[in-house]
Amino acid sequence: MKKKLFTVLLAMLLLSGCGQKPMFGVSTNDDNSISITADRGPKDSMGLGYLTVGANEEIIIDATGMNKDGQLRCRFMLGVLGSDDFLDEPLYETTVTGGDSASFAADPGQYTVGVIADGKLTGSALIFSEQADEMKLLGYTPDSLIGTWSEKNAGRGNITIEKISDEQFNVQVNWGSNAEEMYVWTMTASPVKSNILHYDDCRHSIITLHEDGSDSETVVYEKGSGEFTLLSTNELIWQDDIEEAGKDSLFVSVDCEQ
């Protein structure tokens, strides 16, 4: 009886997938991208894909769909090559950890991409090319927006941007309407490009100062959206999707003015 029960349990385990062989695959897609799938593929498993990079484009390796304790090693060689040429010196080579992504500027051309597994990967990844972020190529990052920015024309508004983490920035906009009223916008923004912070949780209120020294707040709206875009080291613009409050305004860095 025990032997029969053991046989049934073993069969159930095999049917549930425990008997599947490790797998690692690389394929070229019709949309000029390379798909990578892995299920604990053997260490140093290798696959080839092909990618065309246009002028002013960068290569993106998106491994966010893979487990964090695995790594992909990617070798980029110019030309359409076969597996026998894989040991040739690559033009570019990079390693990406599962759960992360990487990007870099590349010369235009057709590339053979060799992808090597480390034996720990599960999940999927994608390699593709897209138009390069010109501000990133110039050395700008989301941290370049940190600081205080003063409205150049009227001089009554300012923006303060503080970093919480790589993915979150606290932003407050103050705009003096008159001596008794201050317009305030507060939001949490996230990078969408090297020079752009986007938000969709803005709270806009009006602070009124009273003769007795007290103040009161009137909420105008909540959950507003918009963006802050860095134009140069010293210039920033604000796009307010709700009321176009930042329209035609240019903000300059207070730090650069000092």
C-alpha cells in the first residue's frame, strides 16, 4: 500500500512541473526586438538574436520580468554573425541583474546579440532600441532638477524640488497672488526621462492670511497631473494639466544665480 501511494505522489509531482528540464531561449521578433525566456537554464547557456539600431538610438535591456538573483550577460557585435563568431571581440558588452534594466547609446547598424545565462534566471526579458534621450547623453539626470527655481518674469513664484528616492521627488510650488493670498501646489513626482518629472497626485490650495495673524486654507483641487521639464542647467518649465498655471512661465535655478 505504501509503495502504491509513493508511486501516485511521484506521478503527481512530475505532472505538476517538478520534472521539467531547465530552459533558456533567445528569439528575434518581427518588431525589431529580442525576447529572452528562462527557467533556471544551465549556466553559460547562450542564444543569439539580431537587432537593428538606427541613428541617434540607444539600446535598452529590460530584465524587470526576471528574478533578482539571476544575471544576463549581453554581447553586441556588429554584423549578422553565427554562433561560430560568438567569441569575437564585442563592440559592447554589459551584464544586467534580474529585476533591473540598462540602456546605453550605440552606433547605428545591425547587431548580432549574444545572451548568456548564469544558471539562476527565471522569467522573461526584452532587448530593443529606441530614440536616445538627448538630455541623458548630455549628462543630465533627474537629480539635475533638485533645488529651488524662481519664476523669471513676474518673480512671484518658486518651485522647490527635493529627492525622496531615485523614483520619488517631493515638489512644492508657491505663487504669491497678493499680500494676503498664497497659491500652493504640492505633489510627489517620478522621473519619466532624464530631464522630466511627472506627477498625478497634486493638491492645489489657497492660503489666506487674516488681519489677526491667523491663516486659512481653501482646497481648489486634488489629484492633479502635470510635468516639470529641465531645459538646461539653469532653466525649467512647468506644465500644469488642470489650470495651465505654469503656462508661459520660465523658472531659473536660484542655486545658479548665487
